[in-house]
Amino acid sequence: MNNSIFIHRKTGNKYVVIGECLNYTNAQDGQEMVIYFRNGRTFVREKAEFLEKFVQEEPRSEERRVG
């Protein structure tokens, strides 16, 4: 998932996932989070919600591996 490009389903904006982390603040102990980036800004969102709102960009044909 790291360094992958994801597209926001509603806006069509592209974001780069830069990592994942765990939220250990009070009632959210162990909640999986996604850290992502766009236009010089860093965002964090709960992983399940992120996967509902974003779709991973398909690699272009010249980037796909031939095996």
C-alpha cells in the first residue's frame, strides 16, 4: 500500500499513501490508520473508511509486469 496512488471516489483527486499506523488514543486503541499525501499536505484517516472512499489507481500498461 505504501507509495501507491489512490483516487478519491467522489472528487477524483489523487493521493499518495505514505504509510500506515495504529491509533492508541483512549477509546481508539489499536485502530488502523492510513497516512496519505497531496499537494504538500499530509492526512490521516481510519483504514476501513479510507478503503471505502478511495480506490487504488491501476498501473499504466507500460508499468505492468509481463511474466
